[in-house]
Amino acid sequence: MVKHVLVIVAPGQGSQTPGFLSPWLEEPGAADRLGWLSAVADIDLVAHGTTSDADTIQDTAVAQPLLVAAGLLALPLLGPHGAGAFSGHSVGEITAAAATGVITDEQAMVLVRERGRAMARAAAAVPTGMSALLGGDPDEVLRVLEKFDLTPANMNMTGQVVAAGTLENLERLKDEPPAKARVRPLKVAGAFHTHFMSPAVEVLEGYARAVSTHDPSTRLVSNADGAVVGEGTEVLGRIVRQISRPVRWDRCQETFRELGVTALLELPSAGTLTGIAKRALPGVELVSLKTPADLPAARELIEKHAEPGQEVTA
């Protein structure tokens, strides 16, 4: 008998698009739930998820709580389900922590609110940004980044690295890219997952000390290094520390392979992580939960691949 393993993943900042929550609010109870999460986060997520423009939701202080709320909004609509593993890219780890019961939804929204605000303040201190490098020899890419004093802030897969640092150094990278690599500037407000975010780490450490945690209800794969983390306090500590450390989504996918993952379901705003998995995890069945129209396909995937006895808390 073939063993099926489902991993549910939550995307990070940059995946949001104007109006992406509009169709979700037509689902029973969704508007009330988002209103509650808005109250907890002290931000109008209903407006930001439906009518705010691209520039508004690009703001770190808006984007991060919006994305976590989107995942927490969609999860209950899937109905009863189980997952062999859960993971989140960057801020998506807060979604994953709430989904596996490490923290409550309310704790997640407070943490992501303060994370977004603190990272926005840190980003405003020095003109910094991020650029994607597509292609090129991996070793040469890293050598060029070191040459220009840039950090490989997101290592998503072979041939896809996100560099972060000062705007001046990113411009130098654009003018002198690694051989056979394309450089694409990203519309983000700072050098996330680098030492420039250290002030935000200090802020979140203070809040984290007051947060009670539980051990995850299923395997939780950390994008700090791809490790499966079984202690709630360690999950929270990693979420805080990684604000200024690189995202190793490449190692998460290595762990997915080791776990024998046969299916991957991406929460809203979906598409980015399934796009990476399409190339990095050949043979794995994928579903992007972009709108409620994707719920039947998601439920079918769950029915086929979920592990008996695993319940995701949402």
C-alpha cells in the first residue's frame, strides 16, 4: 500500500494581490471571522483584502497581518482534514504555528502585527531592498553576493535566490550580475531576513517571552534550516530569530522529499510556493488554494493524501 503524505504550506510576503480576499468573504461566516481577526490585529483587514490598492498592501505593516489572516480564514473552510506536515515561508511560519496549535489565532495576529510594524520601522532606517536572481551557477551567485556585501536572504531552490542589502549594492548587482543569471528587483520595502532587521528581532523577543505555547499537533518544518521542530517554545524562538536570518525554503523541500510528501496544498494568497514545488518536487500533486472555487480540489487532495489521525487545529 502506497503511503500518502500531505504538506500544507503558507506563503510569505509578496504573494498578496489587490482584492484577493473578496471571493473568500462570500463564504458563510468568513466576513465575521475576518472582522474578528481585524479587531485583534488593530487593522482593517477587510478593506485591505478587498479594496486597498497594490501600494497600500505592499506596506510591510499591512501585508504581513493580511497574509496570516488569509491563511487562518481559509483553513476552517477546508473542513476536517489532516496533514503529515505543515510549513510556512517567512511570515507564513506564523500561520503554520497557529494552524498546528503552537499558538492561538489571536496570539498569531498580535505577533504578526508587531512583527510587521517593527520590520517596517527597521526598513525605514536605511534604504534597502531585495532582488531575485534567477539561474546562474549557485556557487558563483553566492560569490557575487559576497562581493557586493549582499545577503542570500531567501534560498528558495537551485537557481532561485533572493539577494538583500542596500539599494546601492543591489544596483551594483544589477549592473554586474553573475554569468547566466537574471536579476529582478522586488517590490518590497526593505532587506528582510538580514542584519538590517535586528531591531525588529529585539521587539519580538519581548512579546514572545509573554506568549504561552503548545507543541505542534503535527510535524512542523522550519524554514530556518528545514528541521522538523517538535517543541512549541523552539518554534516560537525560531520565528523570532529568523526575522534577521535567511529563509531556507530549499531545505524545507529537501525535508518534504525525505518525509515522502506526495501532495502539497498552498493556502491563500496561493501560487508562489506551488510554482516552486512544480519544479523542485516533481511528481508531487499540487493544489493552489487561490479562491473558494479551489476548495473542491483541495478537499479531494486532502481525502486522497491526508494521514489518518492527524488533525490540524484551525
